[in-house]
Amino acid sequence: MPDREVGATRPGRVLPDFTFATSAGDMLVWEHLGRLDRDDYRADWDWKRLWYRDNGFNEGESLFTSMDDEHGGLHMPAVNAIAEVIQAAI
């Protein structure tokens, strides 16, 4: 991910799970939230979510998230839906 720190509203740096660039050069981010059962992970995600929001990433537009299903595996229909939205944008 390019350094979004310069000119950022909320300082700091994040390392997303996946990044994609659209043909217009806009950045899309996909975060997989696989450990929300842990307090420390959830707190880190809360900070990251605010960072993304304050720096112009909107959930469902330029920020996408996926989560594990109730058995700890990927919920493939949700993953495929996100992948299709991102693919259409790039």
C-alpha cells in the first residue's frame, strides 16, 4: 500500500491484507477479519477502521471486509461477492 500518511487526516500507517488499484488509480482495500474473537485483534481492527474512515476509505466502496464463518472457515459466497465487486472496479 502506498504511504497514505502524507496528508492523512488520521496519522499512522496500516498494512492491509489486500490492496488493488483501479484503472483510475484509486486504491481499494480488502481486510479479512479472522480473529475478531480476540479482544486485542478487535481493538486493533477498531483503530484501523477509524483510520480508514478518517483517510477517505468508505466501507463497501473502497474498503471491503470479510470474516470467518461460525466454524472458523471462509464464507465463500461472501468472499466471492467481494471479489466480484473489486474485479468490476479494476
